[in-house]
Amino acid sequence: MKTSDFDYYLPEELIAQTPLKDRSSSRLMVLDRKTRAIKHEVFANIINYLGPNDVLVMNDTKVYPARIFGYKEDTLAKMEVLLLKDLGENVWECLVKPQRRMHKNTVVVFSDKLKALCLEVLEDGICHIKLIYEGILVEILNEIGQMPLPPYIHEKLEDKDRYQTVYAKNIGSAAAPTAGLHFTNELLEQIKAKGVEIIYVTLNVGLGTFRPVNVEDVTNHQMHSEAYHITKDSADRLNEAIRKGKRIIAVGTTSVRTLESAYTKDGFKEESKETSIFIYPGYEFKVIKGLITNFHLPKSTLIMLVSAFSDKELILKAYNEAVKEKYRFFSFGDAMFII
């Protein structure tokens, strides 16, 4: 299976640069795996495809302003750091630009309250740094940090909250679980009123989700691990939903990866673990029966995951249809519901 098998043509003007004023006014493509039919809807109409036998599983992670800018203490050379994962004791895994300027024991100054000491330089721009600060880190990042928008977004984000889901709760992600960006509080209330159960899990989105595939053979790609947590209440409710034969619908690929990583023959349990699960065609899904997702980058692990849930030919057909119909792509773009 080649990485190039998951490529498709995308005009640059279809890459959404800003979120729509109304989250739920995005377009929605409904893709039926059995009939292979494609329907074009507005996202708010997703409620028409949901009922009392359905469970929506959502990732309630919250993005922190993880992109910070500073300078080397000795040379004053400019540096950009993207905080990816808290490794404990103020040590963080991060991406650094430009990496050639970062060496072991380099000190980077971000503000009068925050510095970083480089402990280790790894491959592909990744470093381990120790943050040195006074006060509360989250408050400092809120002051000086920027939201870690993907590199294909060139417009400034006027409202930081638009790169958060309305149900974001547990801070810890370096990127948003973007399928959830389409939901409003009003739409969620309407969905609940229809008898749909909503269950939250947490996966802190990091390098594993958006790292490009740089190998020709898909099976040689190594996923970076990401931390997830499932509460006892969520585990119990998931087990009960499965016992009752309800349709488990994952909102976003991060929810898929959490569910498929955590499920065992004994069901779900409360746990906090890390997952490096890599889902591509040939994978047999254990839990999910439906998927709400955005349109993903060519040759990415995400388009491979949705191709595994449907099939590659149908997904590429749907993507080509979306291009033809001028859907908006990627993080701030339109959505797809695979049923």
C-alpha cells in the first residue's frame, strides 16, 4: 500500500482560511458506505440522520496557545517553538524552527516570565525543553502564545475561541479536534432532545495526528504517541450503549483513535494511557459504526483512517465530488458524515 495511493487534486483556493460566522452552517456531505450514495446537506441538518439509538462520542480536549516566539539568549536569534506534549516536571516535547539554531543547553527567552532550556535535540525538528517560569504556565501562554493553526492557514484568527469546540474542557492539545468545530450549543441541545446520547472522551492532539507521512510504504510510517483519558462514567455509558446495540458515532478521527485503542474484549474501563494506533485500510473496527469528520490533507494518516472506515475508492470519489462542488477543506472547512 503506497502513500501516493491516497493523493488527490485540491485547488489551493478550496483550503478554508477562516471559520464561518455560524459554525453549523458548514456544508455536510453524507456518504453511505452500503449504497455508496452521496448527499449534500447543511451541517445543522445532521440532526435528521440521528435518533434515540445513536451515541455521539466527542473529544473534549482543549487547545492551549501552544505557539510561542522568542530569541536565543546568547545570540538574540529569533526562534519559534510549538509545545506538543507535557512530559512532566516542566519538560516538554516541542517542534522548533529553525532547528539548526537549537542545540543542547541552548536557552530561549520568550518573555520576562518564561524561558526554555534545551535538554535534547531529536529528529524532524523535535526537541525536549525544560520550561523555566514564574507564575502559572497556562496564564503565561494565554498572554504570549498564539493558537497553533496549521501551516496551510495564512489568515489571522481574530477570535481564539473559534479554534476550540464549544464543549472543549480538558486543556492539553496542540491542535483542535476539528470535526467538532461544526457543533453549536443550540444544535447539541436539539440533538439531545431527540434522544441521542453524548459521551465525552479526551485525546490530547499532538504530533501523531498531523505529522506527514514521509515513507512510500504506508506500513512503514510510525505514529507519534498521544495521551488519552476515559472517565469511569464514560466507560460505563459506552459499555451500556454497546450492550443495547446502539450505533456508536465518533465525532472526529481523534475520537475514533481513542475508542479503538481503549476497547478490549471486556469493553471499556476508566483509564489514562497513550496511543500510537495507526488506522489504515485493512483495519477491522471494533466499536464505531458512524463517523463525522472533516476533509483531510492528501496522503495524510487521517485520509487513510477514513479510507479504512469506508474504502479508498469511495473516499477518493467523495473527495473529488467535494472538489467539484467547491466544498471548503481542512480545519475550518466543511464536514462529512460516513454512515
